[in-house]
Amino acid sequence: MSTLKIAIQKSGRLNEDSLKILKDCGISVENGNDQLKAAASNFPLEILFLRNTDIPQYLIDGVADIAIVGDNLLVEKGVNIEIAERLGFSKCRVSVAVPKAFEYKTLNDLSGLRIATSYPNTVLNYFNSRNIAIELHEISGSVEIAPNIGLSDAIVDIVSTGSTLFKNNLKEVEVILKSEAVLAVSPKISEEKQAVLDKLRFRIQSVLKARKSKYILMNVPNDKIAEISAILPVLKSPTVMPLAEKGWSSLHSVINEELFWEVIDQLKAAGAEGILVCPIEKMVL
């Protein structure tokens, strides 16, 4: 079986989250400090640790077969690369921010002003599409300091919690795009490696489904089983087991985490008691 080459960011939060999802998929990777590549011991996978901005080109050239990367980077590079899975972590925004004292009302307030960013293509495409002329200053790091040192009037940068903007006396005024980690695929991937990728995607999908769901157990009166089962639509049918006490059963099912508290309230109102909720490690449907 061919070995699939996956590129991930060599350091930072995206690196940690990428390695975690591989671990959750049952893939063992031993990587030492400053190691540029590592092989999985129990799956045909080789990990390439690369600079984030270099990853799209590695995919285009076919050096890497797949990659875990922020989709904002694919937008910035303007590359037509297939996204196989949206992974739901490392979520952020590419946003416009201005000094707190700036009286901002609309995007037109930035016309003719200096904007500092590490995402020049994204910024120019955004403002040009709205017929707003700006003066672009491309810098490679510490974008948030640019207004404070007189380099720019505003910035466009990655925003996660907004704490960095707050510390630098800036405020977020426009969201250009929302981003998250994605599994991207090289256009040059071979059929044999595609078969390995399909196996990896199956594992990833099982992990992602589990992260979005909770296993739930409860005691219900027998005459309420049908009513309570209708509240739990995630699986085809809940598991029902009789309890020692006559007239009662234990009902097991899965609920969507996003609807968790709403569902719990409905279950209690319908007569469920002794509700237990557990995390799910993997979920194969």
C-alpha cells in the first residue's frame, strides 16, 4: 500500500490540533523537536512539517498528497484545491480592525487609507470588489502593531478571540471571511493514494461525528418510550432495556451537542429521569 504524505503546520495551535485529530483517528506519530517529517507506525502515512504559507504550493506540486491547513490560506493563495473535509477546529476570522478612537461607520470610511496586512490578495480582492481604493502595506508579522507605530491607519488580520486587538487598542469592524482547518487534497494525488485517503477520511468522519454528539442514558416510564424516543432523532432507534422496577426501562441514544440543553429540557418535561450524558470517542454510522 502506498504511503500518503500529509503536510501540516510545523508549529503553533494548528499543528497541535492537527496531530490531535490524527491521534484520535488511532494513528501513532512519533515526532521529535525540530523534526521536518515523521512516519506513522500503524498507518501508511508520512507527516511533513512545513511553514504554513508553503503548504499550498506543496499540494500543487504533488510533493504533499493532502494537508491540514486553514482555508483562509487557500483563499489568499488563490489556488483551486479540493477540500475533502471541513475539520471544525482552529476557527478564526480574517477581519478589518481600526484604532478604538477611529469613528467607523461603513467600509467607505477606509477609502484612501493605509491598511497593513499579511493577506494582500485577500484584502485587495475584497476592497476592489467594493470599488474602494486603499493603500496596501504588506508585512509578514506583528500586523496589530502597525497603527500604533504610524505604519498604517487600519489592519486586516486573523482574529480568534479578539484579545490581541484589545491589547493593541484596536477594534474589529468588518469580517472579510470566516476560516477553519480543512483537509485539502493535491490535484496530483494518485488512485492508489486516493484509496488510502478514503480510509483516512472514514476515520476522520467518525471522530468528527463523535465530537458533535453525546451518548445519553435515562430511565423512562414504559408508556412514555415512544414519546421520548421521538425527541432523540440522531440514531435510527434508541436502545431500550427493561429495568428491575416494573413499568420502567432504560433508554440509550445519542444527541447532537449543539441541541444538548434544549433536548434535555424536553426529555425532563416528557418524564425522563436519572439522565446520564457521556462523551463519545468514535461514531461509525
